[in-house]
Amino acid sequence: MLHTVVMAGGSGTRFWPQSRKAIPKQLLKLVGQQTMIQETVARCRELSHEQHVWIATNSTLSPEIKRQLPQLNPEHILVEPAARNTAPCIGLAAIHLLHVDSEAIMLVLSSDHAIQPESGFVNTVNQAVKLIEAEPETLALIGVPPAYPATGYGYIQTGSAIAADLPGLSVKEFKEKPDPETAQQYCDSGDYLWNCGIFAWKANRILMALKKWEPEMYAALNRISAAIGTSEYERVLAAEFTTMKSISIDYAVFEHSREYLAVIPAEFEWDDVGNWNTLQKYFPTDDDGNTVLGLHCGLETSNSIIRTTDDHLIATFGVENCLIVHTPDATLIAPKDDESAIKKLVTLIEERGYDQYL
């Protein structure tokens, strides 16, 4: 049976001041009518029954996730006691799945990405499941045909077909974020896909991979598994999980398991919704190139992103290429195209002791 595992523990700063530690990007309505985590779960409704959806998060976010997703089994909100990257997160989900379904297939995805159309997403995942059912040793990755020469994404170099009667291509190599010239070469070649961080495999298969390549992590996961359903679970989880190496599933497993990897080309468009500029893809611009969400009145204002509410007016004059975001307790005014500046600003706010605004 297919189980959906949504990783939702991140606390990114790129959407500050709207994104906060207690309400980060995945819990916000940014590009749709629902919050990003709500849209992620809804996208999987044709793949997994709600009782087979699991969320991996942290103690700060779990109450709000339960509030936003009341239809989910609260016991399926897995709370990590510390941030340890994707390999421990996936391992923790895998041991929980195996406690309820010894043949569980895991679909692993992030909680804060935009995907369309939903039908293409469902078809792509079903292809991955078909491959895994035929070849249970397979670790399936989903790769997105690049829409442009992106320098902010990792790439997967594809090889030949896995089999004549099965979906999927072999994986030749993983490529880190390229420079613009290399990214263009990747796009022109037709042999590269964006690595979008969506995976599928049998739960017991990924644990065996961790056993081989991260034996200490596997041993700790086994001890946690033995405590599931007992009064000792929280204590054992806290003791064991916090000792695990912080490492991504890419480095923990994929780099060592090339012969078992397969990549399914996506039948959907994908966006990691990485910064405020993304809004211009999803909302219209006015005649001056401004994307405005909320109440705004401007003169000589162009090529800017302005986000406020319907009861708070932002008035601008002589503004160009700016990002202006209003929230009840903080307002950001910044150059539109300097993503790194927002990260530096958030760091400065923390250093100044203004933690209540983070």
C-alpha cells in the first residue's frame, strides 16, 4: 500500500516577515487558496487515503499542522525532537510505516512546493509505484524536465531505460547547482532533469540501505522502533534521534546506491516557491509590472512586489524594483532581486535581540 510522507519541519527565512519560526512557509497561503501543506496533502488524495498520510515535523509546528489538517490521524504527525536533515527524518517515518504495514511503499515529498497539474503528478507517482512493485529493490526518484536553465536547483543526469516494459531511466550522476553556462548546457542536452526531492520506495528497502551505509543511524532507528506504542517511546525517541548524524538522504544513500536508482520524468510543472519573486509567476502584474496583493496606491511605481492586507494601505511614490511586505508587526522594504539580503537582515534582527519578530 502507498503511504504519503510529507516532510514539514523547515523554518526558512526567505519569506520573512510573513514567514516566522512558528508559522513558516509551508503553513502559509502563498500561491494558492490553501496553505502550502494543505495543498500538498490535497494533491495526494488520489494516491493515499487520508489515514495513510504522515507528516514529519517538529514540536513547534505540530499544533498548527494538526489544526490545518484535522482530517489526518494525529498519531501520524511525527514529531522530530531535533533537526537532523532528511535521512533520519525518512528513517523515522519508515519505521512507523512498517509498524502498520509490513509492505508499505513510501512516497516522500516536501510540504512547500507548487505542482501542477495534479493529474500529471498522480500519473508520475503511479509510474514510480508500478516500477517499485515490479522491481522492489528500486529507489525511485522523480525528476522534472527543466523549464529554464536554473542555477538554484540540483540536476540528475539520466541514462538508458530501466527496462523495455517498465517506466524509469537509470541515473548516471547527480550534479550540484550549476553556473548559468553549465545550466544551459544541461537544458540543451535533454539528458538532465531537476532533482525536485520527491522519492518513492518500499519502507523496508530504504531501511536496509541505511543499515548498509549508515549503520549507527539504523541501530538507533531500531531502538526507536522497539519503543513505538509503549510509554517509553518519547524518551527513547529523544535519546536516540538527537544522536543521529545530520545528513541528507542524497549523501547517506543515493551516492552509494547508483545501481538501484531510477528516475521517473515528471508529467508536471514544479516550483520550489523559493522566494518572494515567485509570486510574479502566480499572480498578475499591472501595466507598470507590479505584482500587488492587498491595498495599494502608487505613483511612479514599477516592477515591484507589494504584499499587504485589504485593510492596510501601502502608498508608494518613485519606487522601482522593490519588495514591500506588510504584516501586523513588521514591514519589509528591500531590493526585489537580492534574496541574500533578506537572509542577512533576518540574521541581523536575531543578533539585535528582536526575537519576537522572528
